[in-house]
Amino acid sequence: MGSLPSFPWLQRRPGGPWCRTALGRDASLQEAVNQVFEQLRGTGEADLALVFASASYASDLPRLLPLLQQKLNAAHWLGCVGGGVVGTDTAGVPHEIEHQPALAVTLLRLPGARLRPFAIDTTSLPDLDGPAEPWRERVGAELEEGQSMLLLLDPTGTAINDLISGLDYAYPNTTKVGGIAGPHSAAHGSLLFGPGGSGASDGDPADTVRTGAVGCVIEGAWRLDPLVAQGCRPIGPVLEVEQAQRNVVIEVSCGSTRNSPVAALQSILTDLTPAEREQVKHSLFLGVGRSDFSLPTADLTPVPEAPGSFLVRNLIGVDPRNGAVAVGERMRVGQKVQFQLRDADASRDESRQLLAGQARRRSEPLAAFLFACLGRGEGLYGQADGDVSLCREVFGTVPIAGLFCNGEIGPVGGTTHLHGYTASWGFLVPNDPPGGTAAPL
């Protein structure tokens, strides 16, 4: 018999941290679950199970966690439906599965971690102008150094931006990564949430399906390192907002020159290639600065900025009377902005740069979780597995799981935002306690 394939996440020492992943791809939910069972046979008790299912299983969603809990043992269960699923197959190869049935299950054993799962009813949230304690009571975790949070939202939920702002208010230094689950026509929510242990599948299976928000605060020896790839590249100089009303930019400046945003864009177009000018017609966005930058030179030379310097937002309207533009973000005078183009090459370059930076800061993570926009995948790259392949160029054996979202959650400039068109990553790595030693891999 030939040698068996080598999977590093199966080679952790007994009692140490481990990650086991499985991917089922049968059209029948029961058969997809059986495929997962076969791949995870013999797995010990996990601290956390993450379950990502394609919308093709939505009508059977209340059965999913009870089926999995019959043979798999985990203290906590969390997951949702996605517009597509990201998972790692039996050969250890990650895939982005779009428009097909797929079920990805990840089991994690995290010694030294304190996991605090939570479910929030978003129809009634605490006051954003009040104290932080009511928000922390909803989550069930105090504010601690080195925390991170996995956050999944139902697409029918109300006050999504208020929820994200409230969690940032209550946990200002806590990394938050996740996304909005995929929509479906079934008469129940899109989120999965439940306790584990013996007897976990007893009771009403519908209790495991939720609306609102579910998540898990990770404390202690482990954390999620975030990475948000927005898939754009800047064109033209960094501009400063001189006049703005709510989400409308009326006037911008570059050095001593002041213009409407449309006039500034027209001057940029003269330096673009014909292909780039064609892209402007359908792939133009505005980057909104999240910190203070120096202004560009008077010759309009673009000032390169590090990835993540700008929060990329949609341009949602133009006023032909004065050249003002409406942006999918509240604007203020003094903010720095820069026009952006979105394309596959820009996305690859940005992701490679960000991933290389993550590798310089940290060795290979125990696991990686990807929350990607429905507009990425093959639609962006023209081929399958675009984002996971870029990750594997840097982290050669890391198991990857996640889903395609209706909105991605991740930090830019120290604040958590709801994004579109992004790949929001969470890399599970040992935490570095003050004066202590990180959990060993």
C-alpha cells in the first residue's frame, strides 16, 4: 500500500491544539452529512464546531445540527447558510464552491481558550448613547485584552449597522470578523447555534436555527488575526474633502486646486489607459480615508498607501448640475478620499501583499476562515478558488473554511465595518499574553 497523504493539522501532539475539517458535496443533506462523518471519523471532543452550508440545503436546515451532533462531539456549535461554501477536501485542498450543494464542517480543539458563544435578537438593541454594560450583557463576555469575535448575521435582521457599532462600542479593541449569511425562501432563519455534549440533539431541532446574530468571543490562549482585502487599486491622487453633506461629496481639493469630484475624476481619466477608462464605466469606487495622510504633490502624482488605508465604498449617484457624488458612507470635511478601480489583478496584488504581511507577523495559523463577497469567486477571477489559492501560496497547508456572504465584516483603520466585494479573513493563531507564552502549535 502506498504512503498516505500528510495533513499537518492531524499531526498535533495529544492534548495539544488541533483542527479537523470535512467537506460534503452531495445534493442530499443526509448524504452530505454522511460524507462529513466519514472524513471526521475518530475525531475527539472539540471545543468549537463551525458549520457552513450552501443555500440548497436551506429547507432542511433545522435538521442539520441534530444530524451532525449524533456522531460528532463539540462543546459549542456555530454556523450559517451561505451563497456559496468554502471548505477543505479529503486531500487537504481548499475549494470555493459556488452555485452547488456543499457542507463544510470544522472542528477545533483550543487548549487555554475561553469560548463564549452568544445569540442576539437584533429587533431590540441597547442604546448606542448609553453605557456599554447592556451590550456586554447581551454577549455574555466582559471586555478583556486580546479578545476576538466571530460574528454571523441573518440577512433579514434589523439594525445591522447599529449592532456592529454597538459591539465596537462595548468591545473597542476586540477584533471582529464574519459576515451576513445567504438568503433563502424557507420560513426560518439562516443561522445555526447550539450547545454540544451528550444529548445536544434532544428537543426541538428548530431551536438550533436562529435569526438576528450569533457569534463567539474567543479569549485566553487563542485569537483571530483579521485581514480585509477589498480588491481595488487607487487611481489618481489622494484628495481632501472640502464640502460634504451627509453622504454627498460636493467639493474636493488637491494641493491648492479645488474642484468638484466629477471634475477631479475627469482630470484623472486623461492619464488612464483605454482599458482603464473602460473599467471606470462599471468598476469605479471611492476609497474613504480612515486616518490622516499627507496630501499628494502638486503635480497630481498618486501617493501610494498601504492596503487598508482606505475604506472602499460604492459610488451611488452623481449630480450633473454641480459634479457632486453620493457615496455609500457618511462623509465629513477634511477626510481624505481616492478613486479606486476594482479588477482581478488588483485583487490578487492586494491579497498577496496583505497575506505576505500576515506571514511576516505570524507563522502558519491553525486554521483560516474566509468570508467572501458573492461578487468575488469566479465572477471576479474568471476561475475557481481564487482567494483560497492566494492564501495557500503563503500558508501552504492551512485548512480553510468559510462562505460567500451578502456583506462581510472586518476592521479597517481600527473600526469594524460592513463591507461589499471584500474577502474578510480570520486567521486562528496563538495569543500572546502580556509577559507570557503563546499557546504552542
